[in-house]
Amino acid sequence: MLESIKLPITVKADVNLVLVALTLMGLVTRLCGINFPKAVVFDEVYYGQFVSLYMKQLFFIDESGPPLGHMILALGAYLGGFDGNFVWDRIGAEYTSNVPVWSLRVIPALAGALCVPLGYQVMVELRYSHLTAVGATLLLLLENALIVQSRFMLLESLLIFFLLTAVLFYLRFHNAYSSGERSLTLWVWLVMSGVSCACALGVKYTGVFTYMLLLGLAVFHTWQLIGNQALSNALVMVQVMVRSFALLILPVLCYFGFFYVHLSLLCRSGPHDPMMSSAFQASLEGGLSRITQWQPLEVAYGSQVTLRSVSSKPVPCWLHSHRVNYPIRYEDGRGSSHQQQITCYPFKDVNNWWVIKDPGRQELVVSSPPQTVKHGDIIQLVHGMTSRFLNTHDVAAPVSPHLQEVSGYIDFNVSMPSQNLWKVEILNRESERAVWKTIYSEVQLVHVNTSAVLKLSGASLPEWGFRQLEVVGDKLSKGYQQRWAWNVEEHRYGRSHEQKEREQELHSPTHIDISRNLTFIDKFLEVQLKMLTMKIEETEHKYSSSPLEWVTMDTNIVYWLHPSSNAQIHLIGNIVTWTFANLGLALFSLLFIWYLLRRRRNIHDIPEETWHQFVQAGAVCAGGWVVNYLPFFMMEKTLFLYHYLPALTFKILLLSVVIEHLHVHIFRSSLQRRSLEGVLLAGLALVYVCYHTLSPFTYGYPELSSEDIPFLRWRESWDILIRQH
Amino acid sequence: MESQRCQIQPAGKEDLCTLRRRKGGGKTSEREAIRAGRLGGSEGANGRPAAASEDTNGRPVEEKRSLQDGHRRTGTCSVLALVAVLSLITRFYKILEPPHICWDETHFGKMGSYYINRTFFFDVHPPLGKMLIGLAGHLTGYDGSFPFIRPGDKYEDHDYWGMRGFCALLGSCLPPVAYLTVQELSRSSTAALIAAATLVFDTGCITISQYILLDPILMFFIMGSVLCTVKFNQQRHRPFSAPWWLWLVLTGVNLAGALGVKFVGLFVIMLVGLNTAWDLWRLLGDLDLPLAEFWKHLSARVFGLILLPLTLYIMIFAVHFVVLKKSGPGDGFFSSAFQSRLIGNNLHNASMPEYLAYGSTVTVKNIRIAGGYLHSHWHLYPEGVGARQQQVTGYLHKDYNNLWLVQRPNNSEDLSRTPDLVRHGDVIRLEHKETTRFLHSHLHKAPLTKKHLQVTGYGINGTGDPNDLWQVEVCGGRQGDPVKVLRSKVRFLHRATGCVLYSTGKTLPKWGWEQVEVTCSPYLKETPNSQWNIEDHINHKLPNISLSLLKPSFLEILVESHIVMIRGNSGLKPKDHESSSKPWHWPVNYQGLRFSGVNETEYRVYLLGNPVIWWLNLLSIGLYLLMATTAAVLLQRGVQLGGRSQERCQVLLDGGGLLFLGWLLHYLPFYTMGRILYYHHYFPAMLFSSMLTGITLDILLQCGDLLFPLAVARHLHRVAQGLLLAAFIYSFYLFHPLSYGMRGPLAHDPASAMAGLRWMESWEF
């Protein structure tokens, strides 16, 4: 037994000191003094509110992106012991003492700092020299825009981190595989790559572009594998399965996982409840579930209910009536029935209560045992407070004249008989005699006389209808549409025989009993759909910009201004790096096209090996730039300069690729090489100077005098504040 | 025999079936024989024994093939003739009904009339389609006098048949062209027949071809381009021969036509462009081809596919501008210089005081193309949008609300003497003539462009405040220069805040009547957005001088009209409560379009594809992807396929690939479009999808011989083909009222002709 242990146990450490040094420098530039400023900086105001909600476990919906990024930020807050009590209302507001500023900002800063060594590793995996990798890393290190974006509670540095890890792990996998290695670590790299892709996608939707690029690369490599006829069919099959599991199925599972954690964390009712379905709301602690917890499940004759429109479009609202009639004549001269208004009202109100009545019975109380309402039953609906019957007839609706008016029936004795019978059709029924269930059943009310369906027209009433939503009967509508469906939200069995007592009863809160659980998938689908379909008002921000302005950095963003002095923080990049990176991209494209065309004519300027390396680097770096930049031209949302940072990262990597290529393959005489080296050193020095000059805008200190600032305004389009004292 | 085939009884559904079956039988064996011949000639050893054994009589293979080619050609011709006749019949049947304006006829008919009346108008599409409609109307005796006000208006005794007939004629070319294209791509008449039949019997294609619309014209040119490209590809072994040039030039002509009708033509240009790039790439890789020869190829394509279409496209516009010489409803969209070309416009041979003076009534127009007139009206900015003062906007139409009075800051104008001129550097007030408010700005954010300041109308009857003062600056002028009407570019600098009056070009929401936003920009960079010119100038105390404007060159007009069109196109946003059709609705045939009529009493036409055909198309796309992937993987794995399978894989990947790419290019871009979308936008993509169906199903049926003995497989093939055609015809019989008009109760009523046919709840008939 003991013989099998080989002694002495040794560890062979292989430390790349340059890499360690660069990492340390990354940590210094990103992490030093992140306590400053002790005030809300730019989008912290936006992400901060979600962090607070996580701390309080209140449910919210953020349409801007999936929850992983928010959760990572919230993790920092949790570790720092933040209680969530801070009002995130304006940029520049001083943090109170209970906000752990350092721990809120440290995770994004760490991610930003780690991007520096990651850049190094990616270059090495692309099989470029260590010196080139150092160059690329220095450029990333001294990039002011990346530094600013990392130092605050923002998501871009996390996104870039995950993008780089995804690329790195995939390249590592591919290199190891093609060099013939077949060990477990190989597959670990692949799986890690898949997980990183999922994380990138989980931080921001824009991560999907790099994921697609990586998938493309993987498909290409797999396609070559399929073409390798030396491999057996079974082996190819296994390879394809494993790869598609790691890069297709696993990311999807991870994505589900993020939402699972998100939804388990946010278990209490919060600010966005009304946007969700009643069933979803009932699954949250507090809020609707507090009301609905003890409700009876089955709707019976005599039930008192509120009816909510299932579609929540344009806003969630409840069927409503009040003691005001339709005007006798509308503005356009058409007449109305002059009966009581029926509307849909987006707020909770005692006038939202209706009583379900059996047409054959006078009482408005629930008999015992309760007689439940089933699919296909005919009912009348009595308005709780005014006792009018829900009615519709062949009169044009107020705003949508092609539809029927719905009214609370009053007998004016003008030979307009009441038509107040409605057939209950449960749309999501399981059997033909399904019972109408609270919250759960989506019900369509079909008018018996005219077969019109009770629905929202989507329009709002004018002033006389208090701008509430118009409710109409539509004869043409058939079949299932959420717009026509209603569900019972609040529900209790009516007990009072007298109108006065009933009014009293309506005012009192409901409680009786049901509990219902949605499955995770139901909740996930609802939340994800809401996030994707939520209409955001397309507003322009003061610092928003168009993608065209990004390449040349014609725009900046003011992140923070000192309330009294000239100290300020801007998102401004290292303009020297940006310019060189643009040149690098142009040069790469020219070289690539040149080689490509010449190779087609069978002229090989560079060795085959170099060409493959060049193409692979191009696919990753130039491809990374393209997929992270061009799609923004087609987006219709408000865009900022920081959306360009992932693309910028790839472009900087590409620059070093081009420089090494120039050095090795284009400049062949030693004189040329010497001069290129000289230019490079000078360039690096220039990059450092630029970094140093702009660093007051990056770190917010030292404070600049009002004379100095105009010299830093290198572009007229930059917004920089100068306070005159 | 031939004549017998061509006698078709219009309603004889069964006759058609039997006819088809008989013909199909004959065709199949012929084709098999051809294939046997070809294989025997080229690959020999690879050919299947069964195929080789068919070559029984001792004639040389060459001779036999030419004979069979001849047979095939006559067979093809007769089928083609049948397709053409059928498509003419289906498109022209009831072409005159309903005798009122249907749907977008109100636009395109009206624009056709404008050409006949030579009145200038503005539309978001290039002019060729409407010009052809106008021409067709003119040639058939329509005099352009029908006003085309709204859908449902009766044509009465106006000659509208010519315009509808022209569109229907182009629409009936689609099935034969599809037949030829698929025939060329797959070398299989079965595939061609299936593709053509899907188009002939599709109610959607019929409906959209029967009215005065741009779509049939557009689709004609798209299909023309595809056919010519395919034909051109076939000529690749005989470069620079006469047919090679013919097809190249025809491709170019068709591309110009497609782009000249709608910008959707760009998609087919992309398709042809990609195909050409691929072709050139192949040529470049052919090391036997000297580089000089390659340059010849390249320049020939540049000429035929870029220069020629561009020239034609520009010529279309030249004709457009020459024909439309009278002032009309579209004037205001264009610059002052442009307007001076139009007879009847107040700028045509204009005469007005030459220099801007105090006390003048003026209109102020933004220099930026389609920037609009400075405009105000009796409406306030809504609550929450800056200060609640009167709106100031940019408006593209001519209107009395565009009139402004030029005043001194203190309004101390001596009314009796000749008014002073406004000079560079002067401070003025601009009073809105209709509402007597002053042009005003202040430190509130502009409604949309938050970086800018809000501009409002403020004060009443001459009482204002210092925020109403604007300094006039002539661009490139010096202190004391007068302001030339029409010719000077002027900037208005706000005295109090130092910002400059600016038209952002963004459309305000509903509260601003979808007019253009006008702001005061703190960025003083010189852009056309901040430059204005004085267009109308009325001052009775000054002598009018005839102004000959610098007439714009043709190129300037061309560029200007394009910018206006593109702006107009992206401005077509869905209005509130108007549900925009979603691109995913289209392939599943989710919802159609009402062309005419809503109620039970009206004559209803509903644009909806034949669901059997559309769902089959959808299925075929999935099937195609599956089959193509299988084929590609087999080839990549280097699996030894029989000659026949090899050939099928090639057809599937090359011919099918081209069509699939065409479908993608005509469909996917709609997902990224922000403008309002309609169901009929899918029809160009549907053409590609139908052709792809032809190829996919044909190859699927052919693959029967992998499972069954050859004779059985051939029999099965024939039966399946017959069944497919029968299904098309029967479904067409069921759904034909959609195209040819329905009356009476709606479909949910059992008494309706369409009862039971509303297979999807979202169909509205």
C-alpha cells in the first residue's frame, strides 16, 4: 500500500514572471482607489436599483439584459453586507455610510483587471510570440476607456472578461486537440468555453454575437473533422455529439440556470408585479399572493370577483364601471345609448368588483354547497357598487364605431330591452365541463344575443370617460386571442343579501383559500417573453451616440462631475491606441485580400503554416470586431460609446497580430526591422503619454485647473465641463 | 397529338388530371432514357446496369442524345405552353371585378394618373413601376382623370382594365419563368412542373397579380433576373459567345427593372452579385485561364451587371423628371432649387424682392434635404416635454402656418418709408403670422434630441421677452451683407443661449403630428441642419425682381430625390393601434390582407396564399435543409455514391442552394427593418420558396429508387406527382373565392361558401 506513494511529493512551478507582472499592473490600474468617488457614477444609478432589489429579494423585470450580470453585481453587494437601503435616483448623489462602495465595485474591477492577462493568453494561443502578446497586453493595460468602464459598478468589463475566456478556452481546446492530445483536460477546456459563452450571454444579450462567431469557428473545425476520412464514422459521430453538447446544449442549460437562481432569489412581490400575469404574481410572497392566498378556487354563482384582462396590453387593467353614463352625443355627432359606462381601469378600485349571477335566480349570494360555474354556462354579471347588469347591444362603441358598445344596463323605457346574458367559454380548459377557476382560467365572455365577445378595443376613452380604456363587444372575433380573455383575480363568495351590506363586504379585503404554484419553465417563459417584448420608449440620452461616431471616438460620456471642483470622470479612450488599431484593421484587410487573391492564382507569398495562423487570428480578432460592432447599426435602441468596448478589445489584439506579421514577413531586411522596432517603441511611449495625460479624466484626480482642461479637449465634439471660479 | 393537348376545357379539372398523368408518364421514361444516354457517354463504368441496358438499339450515343434532346424540347414546350395558358386564364379571370378601388390601387393608380397628367409627386419607391402603370393606362385609353381618392370608390366608366391587365400580364409570366428556371437548374421537368403548379394555383399569387400594384411588376423583374442569371451560368463553357452576352445583358436589364420598381430589388441584386462573385472566384482559381482572360471576364461583368443597370436606372429617373414637369403634391419635400423646375410652382420663374427686409412675410426652409419648412401651429408641447408652450416644428408641405414675419427687436418699424434690409449680424424677431407668437428658445431640453434646447412659440401680440431674439448670420458673409432670398444660406443664432436653430430630421410622436423636430443646438458646427434659406418673400413695399435660380443639375436632383425617398421609407413607422404584420407570420400564412370589403354584403377579396401550397413550401424548406445537410455530409465524408445520387446531390446543393439563398435574401432582411411591414412583402421570397419546393420534392421522389426496384420507384414517382398536382388543383378549387371574390355571410357562418375553410382563427374572411 505504502509503496504506491511516490516520495518525495514535489510541485514543479512554472511561473511566467512577465505575465504575473502584467497582471499585477492590471490590478493596480483597475483596483487602486475604486472607493473614489463616493458618489453614484453614471449607470450605477441604473444597476444599483437592481442590486438593492436583490438585497431585498423583491421581484423586478429589467428588459435591458439577462440577470447574470445583475446577480454578479449583487454578489459583491452581498459580500459587502449591503442592506439595499439606498435611493438610486440621480447620478452624483453621495453614497450613504451603509453602502459598501468598495465591494460593490470590486468584482467588475477584478474582471477588468483579469482581461489584461487574458489578452496575453489569447495571443499565445493564437500562436504568436510572447513579445507580441506583451505588446497587446500593454495596449489593453493602458486603455483609458477600458479602465474607466472597469472601475465602477457596470457590466461591460464582466462581458469582455467572459468573451475573452470563451475564446481562450476554445482556442486552447482546439490547439490541444489538433496537436494530438487526448486527455480529460481537453474536454474541460471545451466545456469551460461553452460555460463562458453562456455567462457572456447571461451578462448582456450582445454576448450572443461572439458566441455565434465561436460557434461558426467550431462548425468549421468540426466540418474539417468530418472531412477527415481517416477517422471512423463512429468516432466522428462521438466528436460531433460532444462538441454540440458543450457548445449548444450546455450554454442553454446554463442560461436556464441563471434564471432559476434569479427567480429563486427574487421571491417577494416588487415594483413590476402588475406587468405579470395573476398566476405569476400569486407565486410571489406578499403582493397579490397575500390577497389571493385564502381565496376559493372555484367560481360559483354569487361569487364576487374582479376580472383582469389577460393580455395586459396596452396596460394591465380590470373590468370597471362607475356611476357616469355615456354622453348622449359624441363629438363627431354620433349618438350613444346614454347608459352607464363600462371601462377597463388600470388601478385597483372597489368599482372593479362584479357579482356573478345565475339568470334563473334572484339572490346574489353563494348557495351552500356552492354551485360552480362551468364552461358553456350562461351567466349575468352585476356590478357590485351600482348593481347594473353588464350589457351589450347593437349600438356603435364610443371610440371604435365598428364595434358594439358595452354598458351597464339602465331601463330608460325607450324600447331598448336588456341583453345581459353572457356565455362563459374557458379557453384553457382541459375538459368540456371544466370549472371556472380563480386566477387560473382564461375566460372569454360571449354575448348570447349578438355572439359578440367582450374585449378591449385598445383605445382610450376621451375626457368624459376619464381616459380609461374602452371595452367593446366584437362580433367578428372568434377563437382564441389573449386580448379577448379575462381572468378572475380577486375572488370571494358573497354572503350579504342586502345591497348596503354587500357594499360593505366589497370594501373589506378578501381571504379564503387556494395556493398554486407555477413551474419554473412557466415562470421562465413568462419573464423572458416579457423582457423581450417590453416596449421601451425610444428616447435619446444626452450622451447617446451612433455607431459611426465610435470608430474615431467623436463622442465621450461624462460619468461623474465633482459637485464643486473641476474633477471629473469621462469615458474617453486612449486615442493613440484607437488610431493605431484602426490602422491595424485597415492593414489587415488589405493584406488578407492580397494574400487571398494571390493564393487563388497559386502564388504563395507566405508559408502555408503562417497563412493558417494569419487566417485564424483574423477570424478571432477581426471577426470579433465585426460581430461586436456591425450589428449595432441595425439596433433601434439607445446606444452609447461603451457598447463599442468589446469590439475595441478584439481590435487591439488584431493590431499586435498585424505588427508581428509585418515584422516577420513583410520587413525582411534588418534595417527595415530596426526602423519598425523604433517606430513601435515610440508608439508605445506615445500610448503611455496619452494614457498619462488623460488619466485625470479616467481616475477623477488629480483635479485639473480650468486653464488645463481646454488643452485636453482634443475633439470639438467632446463634452467636457469647465467650471470658472 | 400536340393540338389535342392544347385543347383545354376551362373547368375540366378531371380532364386536366388525366392529361397531366398521361403526359407525365411519357416524360418520365424519356428523361430516364436521356440520363442513361448521358451516363453512358461520360462515366460509363459508374452507370447502373439497368440504365445502361436501356441503350438497346445500336445507334451511336451522340446521335441518340440529340434525338432525345429534340423530343425533350418539344415535350417541354408543350408543358410550358400549358403552364402559360393556365396562368393567363387564372390571372385574367374576373380581372375587372370588383369595379372599385382595391387596397393600394388608391396609391399606385393615382400615381399612374400623375404621369398621365405630368404632375410632380413624391413616393418612397423608385418610379419605374408607376411609370409602366401610367403608360399601360395611357395606351389603353385611360385619361388620368379618375381621382383615386379612397379604396372602395367606383371606377364608373373610367378605363381601368388596361392598368389591371398589364399587371396581370406580368403576373402570369411568373409560372412559366419559374418553370424554365427550375428546368434549367435541375434538368428535371417534374421539378419544373411542380414549381410552376405551385405558382399557378396559389390564390395569393393570383390576387396580387390582378390589381394595379407594384408587386407583379417587381416580381416579374426579380424572376427575370433569376432566369437570366441561371441561363447565363449555363453558358459558362462558351464565354463571350452571343448567347453568353445576351443573357448577361438581359440579367442587367432585369436588375435595373427590379431596382427601378422598389428598393426590394436590392435583394435580387445581392443574389446575382453573390452568384457572380462565386463565379469569378471559380474563374480566378482556374490556373489554365490566363490573368488577361480573367480581367476580360471581370470587366464584362462589371459592364453587364453594374454599369448597364446603373445607366438604365438613371435613365428611368431622367424620364421621370422629364415627364413630371408640373407642380404637384410632392413639391414641399424638395429643396427650393428643385421646385423652381416645376411649372406652376411659385418658385418657377419666381419674382419677389431680392433682399430680405424688415416687415416681410417669409417662409424659411431648412437646407438639409427633406428638412422641412419652419412651422408652428395652435398646439402646445404636451406636459412633461419641456415648457408647455406652442410647438415649433419642421413641416414638409406648403401651408399658411409656415409664414413668419421679420421684425426688429423693439418692433419700431416706421411703416411709411421703404423698409430697411436685414443684414448679417442683425438681431431680429420672427413672429408666426397665424398665431402671433415669437420664435423662442430657452434652457429646456428639446423633445427628442436631449442634447439640444427646446424651440417654442412664445408671447402674444408683440409682447415677448429677450429669449425671442435671434441673430442672423449669412454663411460665408461679413458684417453688413444683405440676405439674398433663396440664394443665401442663413443661420439663426439665439442671443440669450448662443445656440443655433436646427432641424434634427427626427419625426415627432403623435402629439407633434409626426412633423420634424426643430431644436436649438449648442453645437455650432456648420451643417446643413442648421442652415436655412428664405424661400417665399412677400413685401409689397419692395419691387419684385425676377429671380433665375441656379437650376440644379440632373445629378443633384437624382441624389436629392434618393435621399428624400430613403428618409420617407424609414419614416413609415407603424401608427398607434395599427398592428404591423410580423415576418414570422408570413411563411406560416398566418394572416392575410383585406383587399376589398369587410361586411357580409360587400364583395370581398382577401389576399391569402393557398394554405396547402404555402404549408407545403414551409415543409419543403425544412426538408431541403435536412436533405442538403445529408448530401453535404456524405460528400464531405467522401462516401462513394452512385452516379445518379452524385448528380442529385449536385442539383440539391447548387441549384437548390441558389434558390435557398434567394429565399433567405428576400426574407431575412425584413426582420431588421423598423418600417411598417405587410403580408405582401413576402411574395418575392415565396417565389423562391416555391421553386425550391419543386426541386426538393422532385429529388425526394427520385430517391425512391434507393428503396425500391427501379420499375416500382418510377411508378411511385409518377403516382406521387399526380397526387401532388391533384392536391394543388383541389385546394385551389376550395380557396378560389379568396381571389375571385366572395359575397354573402362570413366564413364562420355555415351558409357561407367558405364555411369550414377558416383553418386558422387568424384568417379574416
